[in-house]
Amino acid sequence: MRMEDMILVSVDDHICEPPDMWQQHVPAKWKERAPRLVHKPDGSDVWLFEGKQIPNVGLNAVAGRAPEEYGMEPTALSQLRAGCYDIDARIEDMNANGVLGSLCFPSVPGFVGELFGREAKAGQRELAITMLRAYNDWHIDEWCGKYPGRFVPLAIPPIWDPEEMAREVRRVAPKGCHAVTFADTPGGLGYPSLHSEHWDPFWKACADEGTVACIHIGSGTGMNLQDPDAPVEIMIATTPATLLNCATELVFSSIFTKFPALKIALSEGGIGWIPYLLERIDYVHEHHHRWTHHEFPGGKKPSEVFREHVICCFIDDAIGVRNRDAIGIDNITWECDYPHSDTTWPNAPEILWRSLAGLSDAEIPKITWQNAVRHFQYDPFKHIPKEQCTVGALRAQAKHVDLTLVRGRGGKKPSDYARGYCTVGDIMKQMTGAFSTAFDSDARV
Amino acid sequence: MRMEDMILVSVDDHICEPPDMWQQHVPAKWKERAPRLVHKPDGSDVWLFEGKQIPNVGLNAVAGRAPEEYGMEPTALSQLRAGCYDIDARIEDMNANGVLGSLCFPSVPGFVGELFGREAKAGQRELAITMLRAYNDWHIDEWCGKYPGRFVPLAIPPIWDPEEMAREVRRVAPKGCHAVTFADTPGGLGYPSLHSEHWDPFWKACADEGTVACIHIGSGTGMNLQDPDAPVEIMIATTPATLLNCATELVFSSIFTKFPALKIALSEGGIGWIPYLLERIDYVHEHHHRWTHHEFPGGKKPSEVFREHVICCFIDDAIGVRNRDAIGIDNITWECDYPHSDTTWPNAPEILWRSLAGLSDAEIPKITWQNAVRHFQYDPFKHIPKEQCTVGALRAQAKHVDLTLVRGRGGKKPSDYARGYCTVGDIMKQMTGAFSTAFDSDARV
């Protein structure tokens, strides 16, 4: 097999929402209250919703910038590569990277729709569910719908109400959406834990519909923060493995016992730590179950429960690929993380190919597309002949795409670099006000 | 090589302090104020120190119990296997397990001497340093001294004062002690972080003396706790990998740049996640350093910094051993964790041998003893002929040791098992009052 012959499906990319996304899917009586993008006198863009501003139009959406400028946090859509928010440009960027399919997480609403969840908590439940449904409809019908076969649709859940979550899962499934986001630690958002029966209606709906719950890093606990003086690389390097805790919680929870058909995907967690975790949980179960009285149905080992129910993915993870037998080759998928700073775009095929050295022609497709296609009920070949889906074929369509790294696009700098390098504290100061705050009226609306 | 021919040095075991430990090493004027063990009317033992009681005489020291009773938290020395606190019995238990050498962490003072640190903070600095020095002298001269060649001495640091820490490191080094404890996240104990210059005198002393700082899981952040309803296995399984954060902090800190001779050991962290971490930190460094401006001296990669300075260990970790090339075979050591519930005692050789399947006769000794001997300046063969140090030779001396698992030793049960299995909340309730609290006067002193 040659690199050019791979078919790539990325199960973790990100959308920066375009301003017109609310036009088609909000009923007339609610239209006035939909989020809208506001251009401020200082050149920045903020989303305005219920009197609050959300300035993170493109949180860490730096694809296409020179690496020297990854730290400049975009403050306006004009500072982003168009592929971040424009569906036609996104397809061209996917083609240039040889990527056939993409599952895209939201930005402005938060990973699990917290933006709407806050309104629901404040009593505005009808507003919240209306906007959430409009978001999902836009995502499925427009973002994913315009280029059939190119996207794995991903809904956000009405996180404030498990019965409503179940209804939404069942509403979007017939539209072809078999993925929905969930939080690694719901307690981090003020909701009950994974060990509460609270979520059962949601899990049941996912199991019934064959819908995968996708748990992205940072979705409940946020980034893994250290002391403000710590170099920021520590936060960046350690955050993916925070899903080690979530994976263990899932396996030992009663979720999979109650809902044997349920599948959960860990997004942006990497895979190299999973062989360790599976050995460790088997050791702990074997070593301790006689006094804890915790058992798995049918006398299963916890590693077996993991392999039956948990899907994982990686950006660049040679050690995880090396130990694929210890993970389970049918559970491993791949991601690109476009347009965030960790992305391998536009060199994903070259970087991935390096990690896949030595794999058989039967193994490579499982990781690069077959597992994703099966788990997410995604059928690209219904729309696009398979021979047009390869890295080589897609790149051939994208020869005109400008991949020159750009400088000077602008944005907000990390704070003062007082220690000579960027610290966790510098980034925390940079992000001050990047999330929902009271609307600053010094703005052109 | 045969299993019986291995030489085993365990770099992580635990002492439950014996009552007579304060007799020889506290100056007369302070003797009255030394901690003392109090037998209470309810049959329990507590340590009494400065008006406070510390009931954890043998926190999780359950070696020798039937696994059904691992959850019964010992509340008196009489409930422990004698090897927990009696040096002669300890040697017999080591022999029965084929273990030549052992590095033992403290129990009652806390991993980094927090018991004394609290007194120092309250203004009792002379009391604190007196008791701390007495502890270290007892540990080195009596516990390790009685059986030359059988222990790797480990000091606790006067954590409240880095200059005092440096003095203690330099004081104990000529006594043959080249290991000292430190905390994974000093901020968790109210001290400055690993990124503060605060600790420099301590690191300098360690580098000068060739003393290894040993960072045990739970020493700063405690156990990795989940929701009270979570099965307790999640806490047990995930706590070792909390050192992934600490390892990353160490590598990206300026400690090793300032003190190039310094070595730090991660204790009870396991090793299977390290190949993933090393690949991840190299990716993050390569991908982000152009905007973070963080560089390593000589253009090193972070994985190289790790391999030059960080020592790791495992109890049972086949996947880490499989990937030893990606860790660095000279950094890997082994541990037994006697007498805690995760221990492989008394079957450590059999369990370890399984993980070492396929390793060469040159590789096995590195992991089982050579690395420990070199890093900790530990020379057992000065005292004991090498042929008497093997698993087979030691076990031959221990045929009389009773290894029958015992039941009914007693202790405090986890709370109510209301969910049918032991939860994190059950253990949290069980541990209520297990640490320093006001002395309960209902006691025979």
C-alpha cells in the first residue's frame, strides 16, 4: 500500500461557526433572539446572545499560520483561514490534506452546548432547546449536507435534561446523525456524575439508535492547568491523557452493563496510554474485587468491557500504533484536529504514514477509515466512488489551494512572557474574557 | 536465566513505624515531646504528637491478609503483619519474597514529613527539625542499619525550609543515604510549585551529593478522587498515572537545566504510560516551541531530558517492559509496594518473571537491580556475597516463614456498600479521622 492510496476519515475536527448559520433554522418568533456576530470598533468579533458576549470566534483556530504565531489568539473571523468557518473552503482544505471525511465539534456553544444549558438553567428552556435544535439542524443539513459523503454529523445534546437529550438523539438519527457530544466529567459543569442514573434516558437513546457519544478532552474538566509559572507546554502535553480518568470511570460505571449496545468515543485523547490503562485496570480488578464486591457481567475483565464499548483516536501516536494489539485494532480511529494548533494539516498523510510503518494492508484501512465508517454508520461511498476518496485522488483536486503559511493575521498575544517563555499564567491572562461575559456596549452592532 | 537467579531490589515499600523508634535519637530535652503510640480503650492505636492524634498506624498495610479483607483498614499495630513494623520480621518477609533490597517510605510523618512541617509552620521549627532528624537517624541507623546491604536508605526532608532541606541532604549523605522524598505537586501542600526558585538550595544539595529525590504518588495531590458514587477501583487504578503530570512538569521546569547532575525518581507511578508521554512531549515541543519560546539547553528534546534525569519503576507492567526501548532501559527499576494492598508479595518473583518474558540476560538485571544500585549508590555486595542475594538463595533462608493468608485481623470497614460495591465515598467515609485530628481523650495513654 502507498501513502496516496490511504482513505482518511478524521473523527475530531472543529467548526468556527459562520455568522449566517442561524438564518434558516430558527423559527420566526425566536429569530431575534438567536446568537449574532457583532463587529466591534476595535476590529474584534463577538457573538452576542441574551445580553452576553462570547469573544471566542475561533478559539485556537490557527491552522495555516506560521508556527511562530500559533499563540496569537484569533479575535475576529477575518483572522482565520476561511476553511475554519466556510464550508466550501473547508472542503478544499480537506482535499489538500487528503482527508475524505470529518467529524466536527462545535466552538461557540461549547462542547456539550453549555451556552444553551446556561439559559435553560436560568429558566429559558424553550429558548435553549430551540437554539440547540437549530444548531444541530444547521450542522447536519447545511455544514454536513452541502457535500454529501464528506462529513460525519455530530449533534450537541440538551445537556440540562436527559429526557430532552434522548428526544434529540432520536430526532437527529433519522437525519443520518449517529454521533452526539458528552462531557468527560459532567460534574465539572455542575451536572451529576457518570455514576448517576440521571443520564440513563440519554444512554438508552444512544444505544437504541446506534449513536456514539463523543467525549472530547476539556469538555467537563477543561484544560489540565498547572501553576501559573509553569511552561504552557505542560498544559498542552498533559491534557489529552486526562481522558485516562474518564475511560476508567466509564469502564467501571454501570453504563455498559445497563446498555450493552452503547459505544463511547474518546476524542483527542491519544492512544499510547491505553495499553497501560487496560493492563492496570485488569490488575486492579483482579487484585481488589474480592473486597470491593464490584463485578462485571459474565465475569468479564475491565479491558474487555473497554474493547467492546470504547473507541479511541490519535493525531500522531507511533507508540499507540505499535501496541495496537493491546488496544484492539477495531477500536482505533484517526483524527486531524483541524484547525487547532495541534493539527497535522496539511501534512497529515505524511505524518500518519510514518506512524503506520510496518502495518499490513489489512490493518491500515481499519485505523484510517473502516472503524470510523462502522462505528458512526457513515457511508461515504454511497455518494463518492471509492477510488475518488483516496489521499492521492483528493489532493489531485486541490492543487490550486494556497498552503503558504501566513504571518501577521493578528489576534491577542499571550501575556507578558515575563519568564522568557509562555507560561500557563500567560495563557490564562490571554483567555481572560474569551468566554461568556456581560456585553461590552462599546461596539458596532 | 532462571527466575530463581534474579536479584530483586524494590524501590518502593513502606514502613509502619514501631513504637520504640523515638527512644534512641531524640535529645533528652525533647524526649517528652516525641510522638508516642497510645493504646485506646476501643483497642485502636493512635500516634499522639503535640496534642493531636494520628490514627493511621498502618494505612492500607494489609499484606498477608486474604484479599476479601484488604478493605478493612488497620487501626492497631496488632492487626498488622509483623513485617510491617518489625525489622527482623521484615527481613524474613523480604527473604520469603526473594527480595534483596528495599527502599521504604514513611507512614506516620507523611511522604515528605508534613507532620513536622505543620509544627514548623506553627512556629515550632526547633521541635520540627529535631523530630525530623531523629526520624531520619532512626531510619538510617536502626531500620536500615541492622541488616547491612538490605536497604536503600530514604530520608524525609524538612519541607518547610529549602536551606534546611539542603543541610539535611548533606547531613545524611555521609551516612550512606542518597535518597530523599519530595512531593509531586508541592502546591498541594501549600508550598511553591516546581517552577519556583524556592527549591533551588534543595535541588543543589541533591545534585551535589548524588541524592535522588523520590516522588511518590499521592505525595502532593493525594489520591485521584472521583465522585463519591464511583467504584473505588477507579481511584486505585488511576492514581499512579497522576505522575504523568508531575513528570511533564519536571521535564519542562528549569530544574534540570540548573542542576544537570540531578536525578528524580517517580515512585509507584508505573511505566506503561511513559512511552506515550515521551512521544507526546516531543510532539508538543516540536509543534509549539516557535511561539512559546521555550527551549532546552543544547537543543535537546524533552524525551532526552527525561531519560537523563528521571527514574521510573513498576510493580507489574508488561506493556511498559515490552516498550522498554522507548523508555530507556537504564531508567527502569522495580518495586514491590509491601505491605500495601497493590503489592505482589509474597509472589513477586513469579509475577515479575511473567512480565520479563523474552528479555535478554543483560536486560533483566538492569531492571531488577543494576539500575537501582547505580542510581541510589547502593552497594549490597559489600555486605553480602552476590550468590546469596538471589531469589533462590533468599527464599532458601525463609522456608519457615508462615505465608498463610489470614482472616479476621480486624480494622475499620469501608462505609455502607450502599450501591452493592465499595465506592470512593465509602472509602472517604472510612478514612474520616484517619489523619491528624484533635486528640480524643477517651484513651489509655
